[in-house]
Amino acid sequence: MSVIRLFCSLKSKGVSESEFPTGILCISDGEFDKSALGNTNVAHARLLLANYFSQEYSDNFKIILWNLHNRYYGSDQHNKFETFGDVDNVYYLSGYDGSIVAFLTGMKEQPTKEPKNAKELFEAAMNQEILELVEI
């Protein structure tokens, strides 16, 4: 949320919308904290962006939440996800293998259709040629 607030502050100071990134990759070493005002961080970020940026920019802004599991903070169960169901341009990753981020960043070969939500991202990841060699 602090990065989203920084973007909004910079935008209010006259920085052109074209100068901003089109998304954010948030990496947490535990669970993501709850947002204020009873909203999820994703919903709150979208509201803030919509107040400072164009509707097109805020609707297409990608939010990638990558949770690196650890037990440092205890074994209490926290809410893992910031939304319910498939929300366009919001992605969830968990674990230590960052290769899945390649589908979103263009660092490796892109799927034929850019994934728009978590379900499509999963389908793109599972549709890799190497996985066709797996026999069950």
C-alpha cells in the first residue's frame, strides 16, 4: 500500500501517467497484512489508483502478490488471499519458485494469450510443453 500511496503522491505532483509502471510485484515473507477501512489491500489500492489515475490505467494495473511461506511469525492461520474468485489483473503466487513470474514479466516465452486473472495464469503455467511429458 505504501508504494501505491507513493504513486498517487507523485501523480498529484504532476508526474505523467505514462511514466508509471503498469503493475506491482509484492513479495511477502509471511501473510499479507489486512488493509484499513475493512477493504482488502487490492480493493483499497484500486480505489486509490482510481482517484489519481485514469480509469484505463487503474483497471489495467497488475497486482501480483507473492507469498513466501515461513513460520517465523508463528503457525497462526491468516487470510492468504486478498480477493475472492478471479479478479482481472490480480495474481497470487506462493512458494519459493519465481519462474511463474516469467509469464507476467515477459522474461521467458509468453503464452499465446496473456493471462488476465489467477485461473488463466494457472492454465497458462500448466500448458507448458514440458508438462506434456508427464505420465500419470
